[in-house]
Amino acid sequence: MSLSRIIKQLLLILLLPALALSAEGKEFTVVIDPGHGGKDAGALGRKTNEKTINLAVAKQLRDLLRSNMNDVNVIMTRSNDTFVTLQGRADMANRKHADIFISIHANSVDKKSPMFTSVNGAAVYTLGLQRSETNLSVAMRENAVMKLEPDYSTTYEGFDPSSAESYIAFEMMQHANLDQSIELAEAVQNQLVRTAGRKNNGVRQAPFWVLVRTSMPAILVELDFICNPAMEKFMASEQGQKKLALAIYRGIEKYRKVADKPADSRKERVVADSRPEELPSSGAAQSGSETIAGKKAESKAAAADADAKDRIVYKIQFLTAGSPLRKGDSRLKGLSPVEYYKDGNMVKYTYGSYCSQAEASKELKKIKKSFPDAFVIKTCNGKRIK
């Protein structure tokens, strides 16, 4: 991929959202992308395949949105069993100036894996280039569909979905719309756990082509693992599909409550929620040795007073657990000092306090070496802003 093409694409991603911002009275456009289709079956289960599940859940979601949101304009990248290129899906969303893009998929692992029939859980991905081999392998599998296209190398400008080196160019693009994409991803992931009863595999980042080439907040949902017979049965059932679609719908609904607020209003106060997300101090894991962030980060944290009234404070969220961890728990990997807040039934751990997104993002690079799925969140007056 040439540098000039990368720069052009970066400019497109940065500029189009400004042109497509929701004005008062404008329809809220949602592009739903049922992954795979036609000659591309996607991951295979014992009795069905990924493309069929993706389409069924997408249709349920479409109907929920049309029935319950009066101002919504829903566009499907495919409404039947047809093959649509990855670039074609992204192009469709860009042409329609979509407000959000949601790609629906079912996950799987290699047949040789000892977890092949037992692995389970939902995960929602946003764009990002991670050192996590797991996240990259999922992206490679989903991106591999481009090889089914004639002369795909020309269409995708020499990009090779099976080569790790090809993903390096994505670093220039990964921060566009990142905050909003993470907000959307978290809202949907929470509902996949609460509404659809899925195991929480968390919000992750990976370089999916459809997320790179879309110019609006975009997520890719992995509903569960089709290689697990029990999860396949759930996803293939009408009841399961309804629960999954309802979970995504509720996630969109919660995201809109935040997105529809004026930017200044969102910065000055926490979004009203029946269960506000508190950020109390935790029993932080202590270590005698220097940790990833070290004294430099601690001095930054002290400079950015998290309790200062009405001040926006940025933190790095790096871990989700089912309950508070003990002091020195190995899952914290020696990171200290840390805090946590409760979000529903989950406990979410954060590190540091920073005055700006740029400052937090700089430290984030270090944290990602031990926690590849870490990302930056915003807080105000001790509460998280979503």
C-alpha cells in the first residue's frame, strides 16, 4: 500500500465524519453489515454456518430499529445470501454518510485447538493495531474473504490479509472515531452479557478491513463461537437470535443517549444512567519492583487531580473482572497503583489520571505491552463519561 494512498485514505476518514455529523432533525443512519454471504460461508458449525446466523440476527436488529426508533434509517449491506466485497461494504456506509456501522459475525478457532468445542463468549471489536496474536488472528480470518475476489490485490492496493506486515500501515488510521467507536462497543458488549447472557470476552481492538475503511464510528461484533455446539445451537435458534439482536439494539439505544447530547454537555457532566459508574479507589496491586508505568506515570497522575471539580480526567482501562481482585493478584501483572469501578456485574480496572487524551494515549502504548486490549476512557467528578 503506497504512502500516498494511505494519506488519502487517512484524510477521507478524518474529513467525512465532519461532513456527516447528525444535524437536528436528520435521520440517524445505521448500516448493518451481516458478515460473509454467498460463496463465502464464513466459519462452519456442525449444522449451520456463520453467514446464515449473521443475516438472521441482522434482520432481527433491523426490524427492532425500524419499529422502535422513529428517526432511524437502517441500511443493510446485504439482505439475502449474496456475496459483497469487504470494500463494497465500507463504500456503502461511506456513501450513505452513516452515523454508525455495525458488522455482525460469529467467531471460531482452529480445529486443532483443545478449546474447539468448549470456547465461548461474545466480544466487540473496534479498529486498532494490536500486538495481541489472538486479536490479529481473528482479523486475519475475517479479512481473508477478500481473497475470494478476482484480482483482489489490485482492489485492496497490494494488501495481503495473511501477512502481519500488511497491517503496519493501519497505525496511521486507528485513532479516527476511536472514542465514539469504543463507547458504542462497550454499550453493545455490556448488553450482549446482560441481555443475551453471553460470556464477557470484552471490548477489543483489531485491524478489520471494514473498520479501517469506514468513516464513522464502527464496530465488529463476534456474537459467540460457532465451533462450540452449544453456542451454535443458541445462535441458530430463533430465541437466541432475538436475544442477540435485542442486545445490540439496546447497546445502540444507550450509545445514542450519549451521542445525541451536545459535545459540551457530554464533557461537563456524566450521562444520566440508572446505574452510574463510580470510580472508587481499589485495593491497588503493589509491587516492590518498577512496574510498566513507573514513577514517571505516577507523577503525571498526581498532576492530573482526578477529584478536581468539573475537570475531565483521562484514565487507561486495562482489565475487566467478575469481582474485585486481591492485592497483588497475578492478573494485574504488577501494575500499580490501579483503581476500579463497577459497571453492572463487572469490575473494570483503570490506571493513571491524565489531563489530555494525547497524554493518556502516550502512556497507553506502554500499558498495551502487558494489556493489549487496554484503551483510554474519560471521567469527570469521579464518574466515567460515556
